[in-house]
Amino acid sequence: MAGDISRRSGFQITKDMGKYLGVPLLHQKVTKNTYSYLLDNMQKKLAGWKASNLSLAGKITLCKSVLSTIPLYPMQVAIIPKHTCYEIEKICRRFIWGQQEGRDKIHLVNWNKMCRPKEEGGMGLKKMK
């Protein structure tokens, strides 16, 4: 059917429609890998930062102002898979609390409490779901 329409209209069939304003144009099922570019962009941002030189307040501020804003536009135009949302939060948690010898350091505060508004005793971080 697609081939017939393609021949009659003179348009080519394409599997990858590319990106528009940085968001992939999809005409297939969304998978974990569809939005993996968001995780890669966050890792690239982290590579340039010296987290060991920052205070906890500095790490939280950078997470709120930079890391959490990377996926905002794609989230406005599409539903991001839960697994990708979880991975985004995991990157933020690891940046804030740090790692030692390849293992996560102890998280001093529950992530759900960190995501509460400041008025409720949280840090105002965004839950990705």
C-alpha cells in the first residue's frame, strides 16, 4: 500500500523522518532508545563540570537550572518513556550525591523529599514522570 501511494504521488518512502527543533519525528513505536539522545546530552554537560569542587547547594542549583531543563521541550511535544524518565532522574541523583569508586554514595535524603516544593521542605527539583 505504501509503495503504491509512493509511486502515484512521486514521493519517496522513508524510515527515518529526522528531527524537527531537536525532537525526533516519529512514525513508529517509541522505545527506550528513541530518547537516548537526551541522556547523552545530559552526560555531555556533566563531563565539563567538576562536581567535586561544588557544594551540595551548587550541585542542586546546576541540576535544577541545567540538567532538568534539557528534556523539557521534548516532554512538551511527546510522552517520554518511563524508563527514560527514570534514567534522567538517576543522572541527577548521581550528580547531586556523587559516586565513590564507581558506586553511588549514600543518599542523605529520599529523592521524593528532594522533589517536594521548597515550601514543603524539599529542594524544588522536578519529578520527570
